[in-house]
Amino acid sequence: GNRHKLKLGDGEPMEVDLNETNHCVPLMASAAMFEKARIEYCKDLVEKGGTITDAITGNKLRVDEQLVRLVGELGAMDQVPAADVAKMAFDDLEWVAGLEIGLSDRVWAQGSEGCVEHIDRKGRCMVRLADGSSTPPLPQSQLKKARPIAGVQQDAFSKVQTIRDLVPLLLRDREARMSGARLTQPVLVRAGPGTGKSWSLQQLLYFLADALVSEKADRIHLVPLLLPIQKLARMLRQQSKGCSGEELDTNLVRFFINKDDNLSDQTRQMLLQALEMRTLVLLMDGVDEAANVKQAIEDFVTKQLLPLGIPLVLTSRPEGIRKRLYARDFVIMNLQPLTSEEQHQIAERQLRGDPLFEHLAVLNAARKSGQQASKEHRNFIKDRLEVATSGRDDEFEELLKERLVAFDEICGMPVLLSVLVCLLKGWWGKADELPKDKYELYQMGIWAKVAQDLKSSDSKYTIRGKSKDEARKQIGLAVEMLRLIGTANHLAKRRTFQLPDVHKALAGRADLEDVWAVLLAAGEVPLIRIVTLGEASGGEFQFCHLSFQEFLFVSTMCADCKTPHDFFAKEDELNAKLNDPFYRNAITIGSGHIGEALSKQRPDWSLDRYPRLSALGVDGLRHLLAGSVWLQSLDLSNVELDGPAMGRLVEALSLRGLPELRKLS
């Protein structure tokens, strides 16, 4: 069996049961060497990870000052209304026997899903199946009711309020390790675009390292490792393109450690030893950003990594994962929007008391509480909006309300707040240019950020000392270059891109090719993060936040032209585009703008197509209809719209309506 006689140090021999969780093959010369490397690694993480540079504003922020809040998925998911369950994606549901079943409930019957259409006096259910046929009356014991997936429910995790609260839960495994047991509980953290997924894992890495540095010497010591999945995906693509014939390591964590050039040899060996010892605490950031290797990474996580019993935290956008894969094994948690207090703290650190932000914050708080703000605050903003309102009070009130609603949404998301910081710090334009929605925020924020970067540039494209007209021309060239690159990259569904992709996107525009070449040579391309340089491909790049790429793509869709962009050119593909999770945030950013452009280019829309609009597609349609003022014909005959969905569509149309609509079916 597994019974072995061991002698530890100078102690007496003992008999122990050995298994894969309490012993491994040594990769380092001694335990002391491993411990020395581990301590140095954790101290380095604490020293260098104490501050994080905001990828958008460039400001340095203390990692422990902006704790990201978490909340777990609800345990009582059987209380979700049947109408909401009916709209949910299949992979977001689990099928449970023994629950009470009512009319219209979504159920699993005779090997297929369907909806209960009749219940007889004996409680037997007739189910209309997905193919349109109906079952005979079935006892409820033969049915399974659909319920939203809530993941593993544990009392300890229900008490988690911030990302820091995960630290003791991730480190609690060790007490049982000597007996060969493990208590690890993997965690999936979901969050919408720009809400702080990467920031939260950098915080967690710092807090874990800080806790592990000061631990007692008699404990089994763990080692935290942040693994950006986007970086892993890039390594896998490079490996597949290589001609060395080297066989791919099926353990993707070991593959990542071996391929990461930023690690010293000592740290690499220590991390590999920790992997063998199963003492890594693994933080995997961005499952949704794995692109064409996502399937391989998800298979590795669920089929190879979980059985190892390594403490694990994953992050993803909600639409970027199949929730069903994680339902049985993961605690599922969600990042929360920033509170008003957190918004003020961030703005104070980044803006150092900018008066415009302060006045807007006071007015917004008054609006939400139903109170009247002082004249001082109103007059300050009125001066900003005077050009747009011609001084009329009624116009000012309408514009103010519109701007404050947008301000409230912007401040709830860290990435939007960072874009607002760029706008307020690098004000460029008229005094009345306060953004009325996310589209205008990105439009104005990108212009301000590019202006700021070109002002500090030492290249020939600097705007220092230039006239305003010359500066606008330089900024316009850089923004146009970014728009073409961002559009091409998003259409290709890429997160990163290489030099040949840039040349292809800028083909025929020698002026923009020159802008790219000059700014790249100076290492200062606005909004672009240089991932690698000097490879055969000329390097790899990405936008400093995916939402910039998404906006630039949408701005192309909103261009004033007579025919739709290729993305919308085929009417029979509109449903598929709206259903595609990859484009969800882009369409959301373009709400109120993209629909106006498309309705002007093509005034007749038919959604009576295959595939049928999913719940995600219906939500995308809401953003598309907002602003579609040139629409003349709309066919919704194959779109499932319940009361709440119809209410959201009507709300989206409430501001501008459909004044040209002649036919609705």
C-alpha cells in the first residue's frame, strides 16, 4: 500500500501514509533553499505590488486603498420568476428534481427541455418541448425543473464582502495537508467590463503575499501566482506557430511558468516545486480573453487543475464563460459597482479635488435623494452648459438631468471613472462638452488622452508649441489610426494584435503608417500597451483596456455613410451579431448612436430570422433601437418579448422614439 517509513531530519523514523497531496518529487536541493526563494518572492510581490499604475490615466494608486467588493450568487435561486428563467441561456441553468412545478415552468422531460403548458387534477404535467411537440401527462417525479446556477454554497464564503476577505479562505487548506486531506474551494469571480477584475486579482496577489511573508515557521507555506490568461493564450499561440517540434506541456500552469521570461531561474524552480507540492495559490485572470484557445484552457481548468486540489480563483466577464462548467465545483461571486464613497475616494486621488467633479457629485447626490442642490453648484455647471442651452432654464434642467444620469453610470465603473479622469485632466474642446452617455465619454476621453500623450511626446508628432489647428490635426491623425486598428482587431475578435495586423488595418494610409512607426519607435503609442517587441512578427500589442477597442469599433459602425458597414451589411446576420457575447459591451457603449446610424443606412429591419434572438440578443436590440430615429419598418414577429423585456425596449425608446416608423409587426 502507501504505508512508508520516513525519517525527517534528525528525528526518529515514523510510519506514514503517503499520497499525492502530502509528498512529491523534489526539484530543489533542499527545503531550506525552497523556503528562501519563496520568502524572497513574496517579499518582492509586496514591495513591488504596493502600488498599481492605472493603465488609462497613468496615475499610481495604492493597492490597499480601493478594496473591490464581492457578493456571492444567491442560494435561493429557485425563487427566480419563471419568466426570467425562460429567457436564460441553457448553460446558465441546472436541472433539479424534486422542486415544485407550476405552469410555464421550464423543465427537462423525456430527454429534452420544454415548458409546462398544462397541469391536470392529479398534478401531472403536459410539456411543450423545444421541437413544438407535446408530451402526454407526466408525473412530476419524471421532470426536472430549471433553476439558475448558483454554484457551491458555503457559509464561510457568504460572509465575504471584499476581495481581501478571500485571503484566509484560500490559505485554510494547510491544517489537513499532513494527513493527506485537502479543503480547497475554487472560486469564480464574475464582473462586467471595466468593473475591476484585473485590479481585484492584483489586490488579492498583494494581500496573499503580505500574509504569507509574516507567517509562523511551523506551517505549510503556500505561494501565490497571478496567471493572466491572455498572456497564457499568447504563449500557446506562439508555441503552435513555432517550428521547433517541441511537444506542448499539457499542464498549462507548468507551461506558463517555464515560458515566462520575467522569472529568474530561482523563482522558476521554486514555483515549479510549489506546483509539484500543490502549494500554489493560483489566480487566473480573464477566462473570457483566451480567444481561440479558450476551450483548451477551460478543459485544463475543469479536468486537470481541479483534481490537483490547488487553491484557485478565476475571473471572467459573465457572458464570457459557460456557467454550467463551474456549477458543481466553484463558489460563484460577483464584483459590485463602486459606492458613492468609493467614487469620491478614487476621484480625489486621481483628480486632486477637480472642481467640476465635485460640483457634479454634489448635484448627482441631490438628484438621487430628491433634494435641491445649492445655487453655487448649479451655476457652476450652468456656465459649462451655457453654449448648448442659450441660457434658457428649461433647456438647462433637461441637459443637466441627462448629464447627471450619465455621470452616475460613469462613476459606478472604475474604467469609466478613469476615462472621466482623462477627460477632466486633459480638457480639450468647448466648455459645454460634458458627456451625455458612455459613447460621448469615450469619444471625448480618447481625444483628451491622445492630446495629453502627444503633448508629452518628444517625436515629430508632439503638439507642444503647435497652434490649436495644427495640434487638432496631429491628434486627429492619431485617433484615426487607432480607430482603424481597433476596428480591424475587433472584427477579427482579437484582444492582441501584431505588426502585420497593423499594416493591414492601415493599408493605403501612408500618413497613418508613419504616425504608427514614429510613435512606436518612441515607445509611446497612445492607448496601446506594447506586450512584446523584437520578435519575428515585429512584436505584439493590445489596447490598454478592451473597452477602448470596443468604442473605436463602434465609432466606425456609427460613421456617417450611405451604406452599412460590412458588420451590418447582411440583414440575415443581424440576429447572430446581437446574440454574440463578444460584441455585447461594444453595442452597449454605442447605445443611442449605433442604431441611429444603422436606421439611416437601412430603414427596414426584420428580426424574423434564424437564429432567434436570445435574451442577450433582446438586450442588444434594446441598445440598437435607442436612437434609431430613421427606422421605417420593424419586424419583431419572431422575438420573444415578455412584460419586463418590452418595458426595457419602451424605456430605451422613450427619449427620441421612432418618429419615422410606418410598419411594426
